[in-house]
Amino acid sequence: ISGSGKLNNFVSPQFQAFTWLLSFDGFNICSDEPNVVQRYVVVLMYYALGGVNWDRCSELESSPCDDKDERYLSSENECTWFGINCTLNDDIAVINLASNGLSGVIPEEISALASLSKLYLNLNELSGTLPPNIGNLRELSSLQVQENTLSGKLPESIYTLESLQVLNIGSNFFTGTISPKLGDVTTLTIIDFQRNRFDGIVPEELGQLNLLQSLFIQQNALSGEISETICALRSNNLSDLETDCGVPPNPPEIVCEENCCTACFSEFTGTTSSPTQAP
């Protein structure tokens, strides 16, 4: 799944992971076993994201770990490793490595984890972009990568995730516009895009998200008005709608109807309690 170019590069994390599986893995998994791919992917994540320096459960004995079976690169099933939860069939369903000292670029190979439903990589030092093929994670319901140093535009494939409920990419350096295609992900309940570098308008297509409960888009470079279709969600499930509707400037960067936005932010004054009405 990595390609010969990466596997033949002696300094690549793909080469390191593949070599470890072939020569050092005490689990002795065979190449034709169904979970060999996911074991490779988890080991690859360890090497690609600075595993030896992780706060918990690295391969080093000096790294704190509640149980030896949780330690990465141990001879145990990868389902026992720290932050990994699996289904009854030993397919990885959850990866929770939040606030664990991760650094580096999320490898594209993570998209091979077909049963992955929740990915928590928030509060780390991840860089680069989200993998372009992240849309291959058809079971993904929660993607939380907030408070890293990720950048670039959101991959188009993210708008094809039919099970996605939580999308939290706040406090990063993402750029570009908020795509109208986000409105096609009708399973979304929480969108957190705050404190990034998005520009353009807030697409009215977000008004199609009838299950949406929270929308945080403040502290970006967005402009225009919050559309009537989005404001209409306030009478449905939408309880939190936070934007850059604070004054000054006047008019604000984002203009809201009365009783639409629940909190307004301004680069000059911070949060205000009285959202500005549309003229």
C-alpha cells in the first residue's frame, strides 16, 4: 500500500516500518493474514509521527505506560497498544493519540484502516496536510485534529464521508474557502473550523445540515452574511453558532440576523454578547 519508492527509501518511515515487521516483530504475523496491513499502518504511524519521543507508551522502557502490552512495537497484538481500540474481529475502530507528543505528517496509508470510525490526533504537533485519500475511511464518524500545525486546503475526498458526525480541525493553519460540498455531509453534528485561515463566504449549503448542533467558524478571514438557510437551523438542532460578527469593525466581518449567531468574535475586542443584526 506504500509503493516501492517509499519502501526502498532507507530513511523513510515506510522502510522503517516494513523492516521492523520483517525482522524484529515478535508477533510473527504472516503476510497472508488479514490484519497484517493494519499492523503495518500502526507501526508506520509510530515511525512517521516521532513515536520514540511520544509522551506515553513508546518502545522505550523509560516511557510511562500502564501495561507492558500497551507499549508500541511490543510483540502483542496491535489492538492492545496504547490508544488503539478494535472490533470483536480485531479490526481497528478507534485511534486515540490525543496530547501524546506526536509530530510529523499523517501518512496516507492510514486510509487503509477500513473499519476506523474515530480518529483523535488533537493537541499534538502534527504538520503538513490531511491525507488526500482520507475519504477512503468510509466508517469514519469523528475526525479530531484540532490544535496542531496542519495547513493547506481540505482534501476533496473529505466531502464524501457518509458517516462523518464530528469534524474538528480548529486551531490549525488551514487555508482556502469553506466548500459548499460540506453541506453534502448531512450526518454532521459538530463542525469546528475556528482559528484557521479560511477566507471567502460562509456557504449557504451548510443550511442542509439538519443534524448540525454546533458550528464554530470564528477567528478566520471569512466575510459576508450568515444565510437564512443556516439561521433556520437555530430552530432545529443548532445550539451553537459562533462567528466573527463582533464590532468593531462596523459593519462586522460577518453579519448575522437577530437570534442567529450565539457568540460574536472580533479581532479588536474578543467575544461580544450582542450579535450584530443584518441591515
